[in-house]
Amino acid sequence: MDKRLYANVHGDIYESVPCDIFYMNRSQASINDRNEDSEAQSNVETNKCMCKNFVRGCSQIVYREDRHKHECECEFNAFKCVFSSCSFVDILPGIRNHLEKKHQIVDNNEALAVFDLHKDRVVVFCCYESIFRCLYYIYDDFVEFLVVPYGIHVQGCFFRVTVNGVSRKSPCVHWNAIALDKGVMIRKTDIETGADGRFEAKIKILYRKHYNV
């Protein structure tokens, strides 16, 4: 390429190229700009967008009409610690880490827990990289168990709950009156009774990707 060196009055050295090369480069730059504009327009036409939580680590690209649904279920939302007495807030993976370090709740894929049943209460446990709340209620003849996934409720359809041999799927539900119909009812006579009259029950969660609600 034919280049020439010039110096201005300030002593700055610069190169000069023939006009046809200069305009060719400008034309190529214009083509590149048009290509970028075309790509941007293509993204608009496909109607896709990033999740609002991309700054927190979510890499999902979703259709605009599905964005609200995804963002409601996104594990990168700000979640409060499952314990009401704790004010810790973080994304869901951070909550799991917090539960292990602060509350000594270790992720256990065996998912076997023994409860000391004396009165209505809530037990929190982790397995399969998920958080669960087990709510149980004492009635005259029965004990009712309701296991609810914490955070991303759509994942609930992949889990099955077993309580002392009583097996049932645990659908993704929020805690409300309707959820009572989805719990596991077990007779007190089928639960081990300790010397002090308290009940002990074993609960296990199984994970299968093919489970449906």
C-alpha cells in the first residue's frame, strides 16, 4: 500500500493513504454497521430478551411473552431465608449455602429425616440441590404431611414424598387451603410412638425427572 508520512506543525507524525483505500475502508465500516443493525433488528423480530436477573448470573434468553413467568420462577431472584427469624437475603444458590453454614442444614440426597412429632411445626431440609419445607399437623387420629419446594415451585413435579412407606408425589404448590388435599395423611397407629408418647416419622424424598404433576 502506498503510504506517506507527514508531520504537522506540532511535530506529530501521521500516515496518509490514497483516497481510494480510505473510501474503501469507510465503505467496509458502513457495511459492518449495517450488519450489526440487521442483527439487532433480527433479535427484535424474534421477540427474545434477557431475564432481568442477568446481572445476578441468569443467562436465560426467553420470549417476551414468557419473561414474566420465567422471572417469577428464576433461581436468581432475591429470596429470603426460609426461617422467618432470619433476615438473610440472596439468590437461591446463596440461600442453600447460607442454610448449610448458618443453620447447619446439609444437603443430603438420601433425604432421610426423623421428626419428633409433638405439635404442629415446620421442618426445613435440603436434598438434590433443592430446599424443602415439611409442614405437619397433628389431628386426633391422623398426622398430615405437606412437603413444599422452596423457591422454584415448578420443580415440585419431579419429586415424590415417602412417609413411613406411604408414597405420594409432591406437586409444586404454594401453601394454601387447596394444598391440604395434596398432602400425605398417615394414621397415628402407623407411626412409631416413643416412650413419652411422641411420634417419630421417617420422610424421604425421591427425585425422578420423569415424574409429572
